[in-house]
Amino acid sequence: MKRILIIGIGAGDPDHLTLQAVKAIAATDVFFILDKGEVKHDLVRLRHDLIEAHARQPHRIVTVDDPERDRATPAYAAAVEDWRSRRADICERLFRDELADDQVGAFLVWDDPGLYDSTLAIVEEIHQRGSVRFDHEVIPGVSSVSALTARHRIGLTRLTRPVHVTTGRRLSEEGPSADDVVVMLDAHCAFAELGDEYDIYWGAYLGTPDEILVAGPVPEVADRIRELRAEARGRKGWIMDTYLLRKRSH
């Protein structure tokens, strides 16, 4: 039986790697890397560094190009489903052709694969197709949310108050749905429309040398965040950020 490991590697700091993840990397025969191109080479380089530091010999690294997602269409959900299905086609071939029946293959997944990543959905789709027999296991990682709150020295939860995890797209359409809202990858800075009843704790490239942190009342720091975000994206060609919106207590 082939075995697939989905290993969470944290938000960007090599020290985010857990002991469980280290053991999983050491147990892997073949590492699968979906390359997003030169612009996001930093993401591939970290994976190679972790493999070099913790993998046993012999092992192989199989790198394939990640398919492009249609970012122009207004049909966002359909575009994502199509992209995931094309990724599943690629990974299905990798499982079939690059992994022997008694071997372990692995994906090193940025952040925590159980929080905000498509790898689990892709592996499940391949499993449902039934063309390749394999077992799989998920190794949790330090999430960007955990890294964000730690770097801002705050707790995620408050007494008797729920936390909602959402996207910038949904925040823009619906507004804050709780007193504490975690927003993932908000490309259009939807928080900027909120009033001074909310504080924001924002972070980009968490755990990396490029890390940027800003906190304060939304109206006071919104323009600064937008400027920093635009500058960083222009300089690096990509950005991964998240933030916590926290309604002030009265």
C-alpha cells in the first residue's frame, strides 16, 4: 500500500517545524513539490532546505509545474474547483508513476494543512477516483493564525466570544460576522471600510525575514497597511498575509 503524508511546515520560520513533522520528513521516500514559478521561488527554497536538513537518504524530490488558476473570471468558486481538479490530475499521475507500492510520498504544506490549504481536498478527490490505492495521514503545522497572534502577543479568543475565520471576499460582501474575525488572504483590503470600533492585528510573510506587522484602530492604520502591502507585493511579486479584526469592548 502506498502512503501519502501531508506535512504542515508552519508559516515560514524553519523553527516552526514540529517534532512530528521532522519524523514524517525522515520517513519519506519521495517528496512532491508543485512549483508556482520563479516569482514564488522562496516557497520552494524553504521546502528544499527542510528536506536537506531532515530527510534521510536515499530520497527523491519530484517537482512539477503548478497549473495556473483563472483569476480574471468572476466565477471564483468554479475557477477554484477547476484548478483543484487539474492539480488532482497531476498528483494522481505522481502517485501512480513516481511512488512504489511500499513507499511513502509527502507534500510539505505551508502553514497548517487543516486550516487553509487545498491539498487535503485534492488528495481526497484522488482517493475517491479509486485509480490509485493509497493511505494518507495529515501532520498539523503551526498556522499563520497562531504565528500572527503570537507575534502580536495577544490571544485569539476572548471570554464568551466566538471567533470566525473567513476570507476577504466574504468580509467585503457580508461585513464582520463576530466580535473577533480572522481574515485570510484579503487581496483588496476589505477591512479598510470598517469604523473605529474595530482594531486590526495584521501580519505578512509571518515567520520569515520579510515579516511585517501592524496593529491599531482600523481607521488609523488602514492606509499604512495598504501601502506596506502594495510595496511588499511589488518588491517580491507575491504576498501572503492574514489579520485579526477585534471589536473593542465598551
